[in-house]
Amino acid sequence: MAEESDSLQDMDVYAPSEWRPQFIEFSILDGVARLQLNRPPANLLSIDVMEDIVHAIDSIEYDKDVKLLVFSAGGKYFSAGFELTDHLGDRGYLMLEAFRRIFEGLERIDKPCLAIVAGQALGAGSLLAAGCDMVLAAASAKFGHPETKAGVFNTVAAVLLPRLVGRKKAFDLIMGGANISAEEAERIGLITRSVPDAELEAAAGAVVKRFQEKSAMAVQSVRSAIVGALDRPFEDAMRHAEDIYLNQLMVSEDAKEGLRAVVEKRKPTWKNR
């Protein structure tokens, strides 16, 4: 049984036995979990789509070999936002709960996440991308929050955007309702970097490769230290980061291997443990 268990842990591709996603494509290969929205034509975030995303995030929470979670989407839209009919009646509560659970999951896991935006990201779609730790966008991509034009607002936008871009710009984005370019999104800190359309795939591939070359223990520890320190007073944040460094990272095999490799002037061999 032990040998069988070990062989299952060494499998490259994640294939859950109970959950089968309907509206996303999800796989794990070489330490990278890839989640691609697959609800054409606009990848609207219906309750069912968001439940798929929540399941995907939950499935990697305790997978110590995953170094990066990548969000992407094909077509003209990264996502055009919520399914409009989900705003109405009792579905409104379910819609907000499903969306909130996505961000709670991203907050909880120790895996860094990257969004690759090739098309328009509007409303909830813009937030899904911006809520990731890193966002690469094609120069032609657009970001926007048109909800107030329909007499509603996004609850996550009200909480998350002031933390990402500041109070004044958040008011402008939410209340103004105008789309902004990827260049402007980079300038205000909504995304990490805007790249020419033809270079997006290569730029994303380079980021993914950098993570694949690192120890899972290291990137997970860094992610936990940064996210866990964001809303703490400075002294508490420092103690939090030091606790992760001393009691999680430095007791790992990878930390010892990495330091030995530097001393011995060789490439480290990571065990992700």
C-alpha cells in the first residue's frame, strides 16, 4: 500500500475522483495548477462557474507540490462578470456567497496565483484577475466596473479595490464605470504588467518557469508571509513572517538543500518538503 500511495503522490496531473468541473478546465502539471474559464462566449461567472472555481482552489490547499495557480481564459473575454439573472431574488445571496468563497480560498491557500488576461475583464471578471497575486495582461485588454450603470455594485470591489489602488482611484473605478486600458491598470497598480499582445504567452511562460524552478516550500512560505502580514500592525507582521521563516521554512529539507547548494556552487535538487 505504501508503494502505491507514493506512486499516486508522484503523478503529474491532478485528476479528482469526485468533482468534475463543468465550466472550467483544470489540471496540475509540473507543480503548476492551471484553471481556465470555459464558458463561452463571455465566460460569465454564474453561480455554477464560481462553484467550480471554489472546488479547484480547495483541491490544491493541502497539495504541497503545487507552486503556482494560474487563471486564464480563451476568447474575447477573460470574463464579462456575473450572470445577470443571478442578481435577482434568492440567487443574489448565493451569487455573493460563491464569489466571496473564491477570495476566501485565495486568501487561505499558500500558493501564489497568477492571472493571464488576454481579453476584456469586466466587473467580477476584473476582480477575479486583480485578486490574484500577479496579473499579466495583453496591451489590448480592458478592465472595468460597469455595475453602477445597472443600479448595483460589487461587494468585493468595495472591499478589495481601495486596498489595491487606493480610496480615490477605487471610487473613480467603481462609480465612474468606464473601462481602462491595461497600461492604465498597470499604472494604478490594478495589474502587475501590461505586455504587447503577441508577447503575452511568452511573458506568462517565463513567469511560470521561474516558479517551477523554485522550491515549493520557499514560494509557499513567501506567499503566506506576505498575505498574512498585509493587514497587521508592523510588529505583528514581522513576528508573523519570522514565525513562518523559522518554524515552517527552516525546518524543511528544501531550505537546508538550498543553502548547501549555494555553498557547494551547484543547482539545488528540490523535494518540495
